[in-house]
Amino acid sequence: MADLHIQINRDLGGIAGQIASELRESVRLGRLVPGTRLPATRDLAADLQVSRGVVVEAYEQLVAEGFLVSRVGAGTEVAPLGAVRAARPEPVTDGGAGPHHGHRATSPDLGHFPRERWLSAVRHVLATVPSDALDYGDPGGVPELREELAGYLRRVRAADVHPDNLAIVGGVAQGLSLVLHVLARGRGLRLIVEDPASHRQVPLLERAGARLVPVPVDDEGLTVDALDGDAVLVTPAHQYPTGVVLSPARRAALMEWARAGDRMILEDDYDAEFRFDRDPVGCLQGLAPDQVILSGSVSKALAPGLRLGWVAAPDGLAAAIRRARGELDLGSPVIEQYALAHFLRTGGYDKHLRRMRREYRRRRDALVRALAEELPEIRVRGIDAGLHVCLDLPDGWDELRFVHAAQGIGLSAEPVGPMRFSPGPPAVVVGFARVPVHQAAEAVRGLKVHMSGHSMD
């Protein structure tokens, strides 16, 4: 069992993050080689003179990132080299092209992935589906999953959708690519996008044939008084990165714009499942199913690595999207589709969402409370829903410096600057899904201490 050399600075706070950072760096530099067994959490906690829960949190974080593997009865050890390389987290970027993998501020707590229930669903599938179900099938997805999803979206998102309108895809990213491929038809489609918006989507949208037309977002969402484009991509339930919800007036105006010019609205149902301080907001697709193409996934509700999502489109477009999916890669893995169908049918998905909604609200409240107490000069926005908060920094503060400080104490953060098409005030996105309630105040105090020693000018 490895004897670990870990240095922590108790004045900075965020002890779990510091431990995780030290172990992560040791794996990267080869000081901890694949297969090395780590001390039990109780033993390492005693060595470092910290609570066992702090070490458990650090281990869980690295297991979720793929640096460590943990097996019941076998302890925790360094993951195989291939897994470690694949799990390198995404670095802070200035907005240029960079890797798209790794933990993000919007990532869920993968330590809460319902492994046992998912395993039960997979076992059920393998024990019950006929052999022919594992053959090449409908590239639009297995009928059982489309049936369950249609019912779920009607019940939970107030969607107007039928199984024939659905195509199962490898997440929202692939869904948008397919939709744009169908809509563009080889010509340059002028696609209105929110400003700011996820910088990871920009190359994806452009590669799919879209010419982007950025339109500002304010406290009511996308400004819709002077839209000029062939289609629009919006995140009305919880805009990324600002976190605002598209207001009723803006929703009505956007629908009128689409109908008047026979234009399409591409609705990314981002963060719709996790709402905390407001009533559910139905999707736009339910208001105008002939004008709206709805995209969603289980990436935030379950895990991004499942790569399971869906597109709901009007009849003709739905058929074209399924056809395009077949031309691309013949469809999604069927076992996972059957497993998700079973998970939805038996209530496991709803139960997991209810549990995580309660937990994420507690974590959000703890982080927001700590920020208000320790860094009151920062304006916190976008907290009604989702897994992240948007922090408006005071004038003169540097986004990248703040992000590096936050990451140094174990918080997941990203600068908003690279997400803007036009300059704007300094702001950062901070995720709270992986910040346990008992760690929030300590983490923010550590951030305050770290920032107090740096000039922000």
C-alpha cells in the first residue's frame, strides 16, 4: 500500500480539493503508477489529521474523473494508464480550440449515478430482450425507448410529441448536428444564437453548416425585437451561461417571429429537470410542435458518458433526421436504449431526479450563502435552476485569475469571456453539483483568502 506524500495548506481551505489535486498530479507525473493501491480513507485521514469525510470526498472526485478505481473489498487504486489519460480534465482556455473532455462546471455529481438501479435495468434487458433486438435496427432508436420518452416528455415537459416524432441520438451535440445538417441542405443556414453561449458549441454548429448570428441575452433571456436569421437556437429553460429563464413575453414574441416567417426554433432543453425556486416551465415545443425542434439528453440527470439524447421534430423533419442518423453511424447502442426505457418505465428515472433535485438544492443554497457572506461584492445569478451559478465580478477583476483560484481550491469554474461574441463585463461560471454542503463554506473562505493576496486590477 502506497505511502503518500501530500501537502495541504489549512489556511486556504478546500482541503478535499487540495488532496485531490495532489493525488491527481502524482498520477500525472508518474509518482503513482497504475495499479498502486492507496491507503484506506480512515488511515489517510489519520495521517493528514483531517476528517475521514474529507478524504472520502477527494477519492470520490478522482474516481469520478477516472484517475482512481474503487472496488468493494479491494480498496482504491490508481486506474489503468489508458483510463487516466482519457480522464485528464479540461484546462482553462482563452476561447480557442481545445479539448472537449473532462469535468466541467455544469457536470453532475457522478458519484451519485444510480449504479445498482442501472445495473438492474441492464440485467433485465439482457435477460428479456430477444436476440434479434441486438441486430441492426431503426437508426432513429428502439421503439420501446421512443414510446417511454414520448410519455415522459408529455408528462414532465408539456411537450406535444409522438414516438414517431422522436429520434434517439448520442446527446444534444449530435442531435443539433443532425438537425442543422437536415435544415442547411448544403447551403449556409443563418442560425441565431444566444450571446453569451457555450463556446464548445460554436465549432460544432459551424461545422454542421450554420453561419452564426449572435443576439444578446439580458435578464429576460434572448432579445427578440430584431431577429434576422433562418432559424434560432435557444436554451429557454435555463440559459447557459447566464442562467436566466426566457420570460413569458419573450417566449410569445419568439413564437410569433417563427410563425410569421415559417422559421424553425431549435430548443435545447438544457437543465430543465433541475428547478428549485420556480414552478416548472413547459418546453416551447409544446406550444408549436410544427415550428420547434426539441433536443434533450440524460447528461445532467444521469451521466454525460452515457451519450443518450433525443430530438423531437415535426413529421417530415423527424423522418429526415432519422435518415441522416442512419447515414452517419446506423444509430445508438441498443442495450443502453433498452435499459433507459426500463428505467423510465419502472419509475427509477423519476425517483433519481427527485432525490438529486433535493440534494442539488441543498448544495446550491450552501454555496450561495457562503458567497453572500464571504464575497458580497460578487453578484450571483441564475440560481433558480440548473447545476451552476453565474457570478458577475466587480469591474476590474480578472476572470482567468478568479477561475484559477477557484480551481486551486477544488471548485469547478470557467470564464464567461470566451463564451461571448462581443465584449462584456467580467463573469465566471461555478458549478455546485460536486460541492458537498459541508464543504461549501470552507471552499469559499479558501477562495477569499486566495484572492485577497492578489491584485485584481
